[in-house]
Amino acid sequence: MDAGALGQFLPLILIFAIMYMLLIRPQQKKMKEHKSMVDALRRGDQVITQGGLIGKVAKVKEDGEIEVEIAEGVKVRVIKATIAQVLNKTEPAA
């Protein structure tokens, strides 16, 4: 491979490196933070789903689901990955 061929590939390599730094890495970091937030969910946490429902976690199940109470006596099953935000964390029992 001569210097001319390397010179032609250098801009492509630089574009890929810039895209990795600006797009891929931040997205991976955001996904990792979301996964840790979802894994830390427990009973009593107030959450917002991606659908906009606000409720309190009533039960955390093992199969990737949680039970969220959205009104007095009204509970819905929600997939853990669809939790967008945790509003209030409950303190762990001592």
C-alpha cells in the first residue's frame, strides 16, 4: 500500500473516529446509566414510564416486569425497560 492510497482512506478513518466520539460513545453511556437505574428500582419508588404514566412501584418481579400503582387500588404491569425516570427513591431498610 502506497502513501496515496493511505491518504485516500485517512478522511474516512477520521470521520468514523469523530462519529464514534460524538454519537456512539455517549449513546452507550446513556444506555448503561438507564440499565443501572432500572436495576436499582425497588418497591416504593415513584417513576415515570415512557408513556407518561406516573406511579409508585408496588412490586418488582424477576422476569423484567414491575407492578406500578397509578391510582388508589389501580395497578398495572410495566416492562422495566420502559421506565423513563425515577422521581423519588425510597431509602433502603436498615
